[in-house]
Amino acid sequence: MDHVVSLAAAGHSQMAVLVGSSSTGKTRACWEAVQPLASLGWRLWHPIDPTRAEAALADIERVGTHTVVWLNEAQHYLGAGQGLGERIAAALRTLLADPERSPVLILGTLWPEHAQVYTTWPEPGRRDPHSQTRALLEDRRIELPDSFDEAAIAAAKTAAASGDRQLSHALGHTQDGRLAQFLAGAPELLHRYRSASPAARAVLHAAMDALRFDAGPHLPATFLAHAAQDYLSDDEFDALEDAWVERALAETGVTVHGNLAPLRRVRHRPARRSPTAAPTTEPAIVVYRLADYLEQHGRQERKALCPPASFWEAACAHITRPDDLTRLADAAEKRLRMSWAQALYHRAAEAGDTNALVQLHELRMLAEDHDGAVAVLEQAAEAGSTDAIGRLAQVRQSEGDHRSAEALYRRAAEAGENYGFVGLAECREAAGDYAEAERLYRLAAGTGYPLALTNLAEMLERTGNHDAALQLAMEAAAEGDTRILARLSILRQKQEDHEAAESLARQAAEAGDDLALLSLANAREAGGDRDGAEVLVREGAAAGSVSALIGLAHGRRAAGDTEQAENLYQELLLTPRGYVEALGGLAKLRESTGHREEAEAYAWLAADCNDTYTLIELAQMREEAGDFEGAETLYRKSVDAGHEYTVVCLVELLEKLGRHEEAEKLASDAADAGDSYALVTLSELRQDTHSPVPVLEFGLEPDGTLSPES
């Protein structure tokens, strides 16, 4: 951090984002770091009103030199909905690159879970909602530990021995190095939460649930009062006093040391106006904010719970910001609370979020209501949602209505969406207007659409213009894009022009495409030419292609050549790119030879590197071998570790074994936690049995029972 500040002071625009859990000192570290800049005449800008995202977008172009841009809790800027977060990220990147406004220093803080969302690449073919944010954060994150290390503890003890009473007290009450959290009042906040009256605890639970769904951070008092009701048991509710809401909010607002409160009222200063401006007549909405530490505690403690009916009712009745409504709707949908999801998406659309209608379209498609889904898309497109325009164009294209599809793609292109040019090109290609299609593909490539030239090369290849396709591929490879060469290689293979296919694959490999030879080898094996496939894989491996080496190792294992597979996997362990693949391969190799403990050890090492599917594959191998007990044990270990998709596999196994109640309970619990795949899978499995779960068209009630509408 000091290095970043020093570079900024020396005249170079910089950015740093401190990533760490609540109460680990992120904000204080930023504040201490910028103190030297104050004496150098720097200013600090903290956009916050009317909302952080709106304030940032309104004035970021006016930020001048020698300014610290203070983005404390950066998720409220970078995670803003309706595309605001991406616009802010793009504006910040522009600011950092603008020599006329240099130097500036951008400082932010993030929790690890937010940082992970913003920096994770989307699955292939899925929309990338955080491309600008991911580029902004690259190499600009500073990770903070949750606890002090031994050196820091030793320094704290020295300071305590020199008379620092606060540190001395903290050291005497912590055993895990979490001094920052203790000094921030975290233990007392937890004590106040756990010892709260039923009404106060119900209000805190409602706030925790809203925030773990990323609504807020400021929650209306009317929402909290309405939402809290079903968090109380019948006896607790009957015992409430008339002024129970006021008493609960007063209780949660009493501060602990450090001037923190579990749930504190937020007071906004009135907007300044000129003497001639008309006075504001709208009453200010009373809002509250949960303490950061309790918010993070609630995310963990309550992650497996679905809020009760009063929570969803209150959200529909009292939440007004479209971002919050959309996020709550998404949380409801993930938990199969479909009626509430639809209601919240409708409210979000009414509040101005046209993309919420796109989500409604997906719900209608899930319910197999094609006409209703298309009607919602039409409404969203009419409201100006470019996402809806693109989807509706695809619908019209699939229906053969090319004229309507072209009109919609043209609207998207005019709105700056480069997929619009690609869609227009596809329509022109389908109509046989290849010259116009080529012009549009090239136009899309010029606007940054990554696959436009590949699509163009494929069109040229399909229409017999092989030389032009090859020339395009060579030009792209010279610019560093080898995808077209590799794709042409596969197309020539399908045309049984093996010599040309091999030549193209080699050219792609020589240009740096590590997958080219392996892709061609896979195509040949699929066509029955196993010997030719292995020759190519071996050639790629000999040339240093890690992907080819992985393919060769997997092939040797599948062929039963355990010794050669072992050697290849051991070789891959020494390569950073092949390490995880080698762990997975060794796990399956050990499992196939009966060394189960070693297999599991390798699988868990792979899981530590984010490859959780190897554990599932081991369990499936045991299941296929008839060892259902062993498969179940491994599935359950993987579920307990929080690995994705394992619940689905375990539910399928339990259903296969006739343990229907267990399967249903496990799937329902997963849905409550936001993972609905297992329950949907169970519904599909039972459709053809005598005890089916009804199709989840209308989903579940908040208590987990099937909606009566279904």
C-alpha cells in the first residue's frame, strides 16, 4: 500500500483495493496510507449521495489531478445493477489512463466474496457481467489476512508492554490473532446479537437475510417491521407489546465500545438548495444499517436458511430500489420461490429495471410457457432492454421470421451492441447475401466481437472459398489469434482433407495454440482414427504442449497402460498448467487399481485447487462398481465441503436406492440454501414414477412446501 501511495505522490495514477473480511482494518489502513498526501495538497472525493453508484457516475468525469477517489465498500459501486457497476468500472479505467487528470489515487475495500464474484470468468457462452470490473481489479488487489501473524503479534505485545492499554486488553481476550476484530467491537456485537430479545433478534435476522441477498445496505424501517413478524414463534408473537417495533429498534441501536451498534439508524443530511428552489415536501424514509461484522456473520450462520413469508411480503411492499428488488428476486428464484420471484421482478421492472423483464422471460421458459415468455421479451424490448432485443431476435430467427430478426438485430447494433452486427450477418448469410454478411462480420470484428472473424472464416469455408478462409486465418494468426486456424483445421478434417487439416493444426500450434493438435486428435478419434489421433497427441506432447501431454496421459489411462499414464502424470505434476489435471488423473488411476485411500488423497488435493469434479468422478466410479456405500460416503464428504453439484449426484443415488424421503429432504434443504438443481433433478426423475414430485412450475412456498398453484 505504501508503494502505491508513493507512486501516486510521484505523479503516477494508481489504484489499490484492499480485500479482507469485516473488521480486519481495511478502511483504517487506507486512511492511514493517504495521510502523507494531505500535506501535498491532495483532495479526497467520496461519492455517496443519493446513492454511491449514482454519485460516482454523476461526477467522475469532473475528478481532477491530485484527488483520492475513496471507494470504501466498493461493492456498492462496482456491483450496482442495471449496468451501472460496469459503467463505473469503465469510467475508473478511463480516469487512470487519462494523462490530463494524472495523478489520481483510487482506493477501495472489498470483502473476499465480492472480489471473487467480480474476478471469476463466466462459463463459455454465458454473458460476462463483470468484464470491465475484472479488468479494473486485475493486479490491483491487496489481500488482508483475517488474523495477525506471529511477527505482528510480537509487535503488538511490545506496544502493550510499553503502555498501550487497548492492545493489552485485546491480547488478553484473543487467542487466534484476530486483534483487529476485537478492537472493532466484534465480540461484543456478537454477544448483543445472541442475547437480544426475541423481537430484536427477529429484526436482526430480517436485516441479515436482506443483506446476504445483497439488498441494502440501507433498509427501510417499514421493511424491517413487516419482515420480522414470521421470524417470531407463535408464543413470541402473542407476547409482543404494541410498540414492539420501536423497542426492538431502540435495543439494537444501543452502541458497544467503538461507537458501533448492531443495527443503527442512518441519518442523511438534507440536500442543499438555492433560496429560490421549492422546498421538498416528500418525507424522508427512515432507514437502518446492520453492523458490517454482523452482516458477515449472518452470511455464514444463515446461508442454509430460506427467509419466511413475511420477509418476501415486506420486500414486495417496502423495497423500492430496482437493484435491490432484482437481487431479492434472484434469491427467490434460486430457492424456487417462483411466485415471489415473479412478483419481485415485476416490481423491479415497474421501478425502472427493464432487464428484470428478461429474468421474467427465463421464468416463463422454465415453466414451459413459450407464448408468455415471448410476450415478456416483447415488453422488455419495447422498454429498451438490449438484452431482450437480442433474445427476441434469436426467437424470430429460429421461427424463420428473418425480416423481424434483422430489424431487431439492427436496433441492437444501433444501440452499440456488437452482437447485433453478428446477428445481421447470420441473417444475410442465411439469405445468401454473402458479400453483405462478410461486411457485417468484419464490422463486428472491428467493434471487438471475439468470434466474428471465426464466423466469417467458417462462412467462407462453407461456401467453397477455401483460399479466402485460409488467408483470413493466416492474417488473424499473425495478429495473435490462432482460433481461426484451429477451427479451419477441424472443418478440413470433417471434409476428410486430412493433409490440410494436419497442416493447419501444426501452423496453429507453431503460432502458440496449445490446444490445436489435441483438438484435431480428438476429431480424428471421434472419426475412428485412433492411431492417427495418438500420433498427433504424441507430437504435440513432444513439442511441449501441456494440453497434448494431458490428453496423452488420459488416453494411456483409458487404454489401461497404467505405467505409462503414471509417468506422464508425474511429469505433468512438475508443470504449473498441468498440475491440477495430473492430480485428477492420478486420483482416477489409483481408484481404478484399487488404491482408494491414495485416490481420495489426490482428489482432495485437486479440490483444494478448485477441481471438485474429480471427487464426483471417484464416487461415480464406485457407484458404477456397485459400491453404493463407498459412493455415498464420498458424496457426503464432498457435500460437507461445500462442493458444487455433489448434492445432485447424492440425491440421484439416494433415489436410485429407494431412499426417497432422504432424497427429498436433502434436495429441499439445498433449495433453501439457494441450490435448486437437486430438487429440479428429483422432480424430473420422478415424472415417470408412481410417486412424482409435481413439475416445479410455480415452485415452493417460503416454508418449503409445494405451491398450491402447482
